[in-house]
Amino acid sequence: MKPQAMMTATSYTTAVMAIMASFCIIIFTSCSNSHTEIIQITGSNELTSITQALSDEYYIATEGRIQSSVTSSNADEAFKDLCLGRIHVAASSRPITVNEIAQCSDSSIKVVEIPIASVPTVVVTHSMNKQYPKCLSNEEMKDLWNGTSDLGLTLYRPENNSDLSKYLDAKFGSNMENNSEELNNTSETIVVDLTNDTRGIGYLDYVTYSLVEDYLNPIGLQSSTDACSIPTPSKINKGKYDVLNRTLFLYFRHDLLKKNYLSGFAEMTMDESSINIISNLGYTTLDSTVYTENRILLAERTAGSRYAEKDQNTGGIK
């Protein structure tokens, strides 16, 4: 007669524990995956370095539980997406407008406004161009932008719908009839063109310029305190190069800041370590009182804009 298989108490307990362990692993994995959040961020090219760097830091801090999708467009598109509820954070090189606040309100969306840094503009030529102008006045910059300059250089203009192009249009006017220059360039293609054209000239934000400064000559520009201000890392860090300076903002969806995954990211952007990262990237950090105000706004989830009705060209912060 074939002997019956017997299960001892010990073997039974071991089997049950193995089943429970497997069950817990399955449940834990499922729960972990279900709680993975993705923060959607889009906006101005000028802020991509900031948003990507801070997103990477947050990913590490949360051990990969919270990821971010960072895309570049322009401020107009970013606010449109924010007001339609498509994204969590809009990154902008200008303040939100009163009309955009109203559009968000129509969708029952409010924003919390956080000024995070500023970035000046640099006019550059090829490093081998020995005949380039050493300084440009505001009037000469205007002539250059409008295609009426007699410098004999080819201007590589940023894309027409870019924030930088719209900003320069607002500062200098836009006379496209006189412009025969190369149009619709991204920052990347402008850099390539300028490093290959000894007679080229172009406008870049300082952060982009700082990555390729060995290949380009910065031209001294008229500033509020200097007739011929040339950008240097020291001036940038101390906020002493303020030519065509724009304040950069992050706009968070007010309703989602009650969620830990987004509020945690927002609070992290105001940490001293995050501010140091922003500075190391080449941006000009703001006065410490601005960051203190930001922390209060985030803690209290205060909706609205302090800069919407101020000068849209300067970004509202001097």
C-alpha cells in the first residue's frame, strides 16, 4: 500500500509563510506601481535646465517614486496647457498675464506663482571675428534687431514664437520688412551657425552662452549702470550684469499642491541646495527675501500673481 504523504506542522507553517511572502511581494509591487506619480512640466526653453535638474534631484530624493516629464515650448503654450489642466507646472520667462489668469479661472484652475531666478541676454559673434564691435548702445541693439544695422554682420534670430524673440520684439520693436537675416533658429542651431560663420552675430541667453563661451565673443552692451557691460561669471552671480534681464517663474496648479507628490517638489525647489544648483547652472539667483516669500506662499498655498500687472517685458522683478 502506497504510504500517504504527511505534512508536519513545521512544513505547513513554512508553506504558508512562503505563500504569504509571495502574496506580499505581489501586493507591494502593485501598490508601489500604482503610487508612482509623474509631474508634467512644460514651458520656456530658458528654464529647461532648471526644471530638468530639479526634477532629477527630486527623482533621487523620492527613490524613483516620483518622476517628471519635462518638455520645452514657450510661455504662451505652457499657460494654455496649465489652464486646460494638461500639466502640473508651467515654466515661464515672463509673468502670467491677467487674461491668462482669467482663462485658468474659467477652468476652475488657480496658480501659485514662484519667481525662481533671472537670466540676462548676451550678444555674441564668432571668436575669430577680430572686427566685431566691442560695444553696442541700446539704439544699436535696436537697429541690429530690426535689420537696419550697418555692421555688415548676419544676424541669426531666435524662433519667432520663442520667448526671447517676443521679448526682444517688445523691447526693440519688430520690423520684419527690413529683416533679411536667418530666421526661426533654436538656441542650439544659433550656436552651431555662429561657430561656423565668422561674420555672424546673435542674441543668446547667458546660460546657453556660458556653455560655449570658448567659441564666441561677447559684445559689451549698454546696461542700467554701465555703457559697455561685458558678462562674466562673477557679474552674473552678483547680479551686476542686468542687460535685457528676464525673471523666470514656476507656476504650480493650486488644487494639486495639496497632493504630497507636487507639494514636495515645490518645497524642494526652494531648498538652499536647489538654489545652489540654479546658481551653478549659470542663472542669477534672486534676493533671499524673494525665496522667503516663496516658501510662505507655498506653505499657505496662496493663489494669484504679484507680477501679472507689472511690466511684462522685464519680468516684474528688478
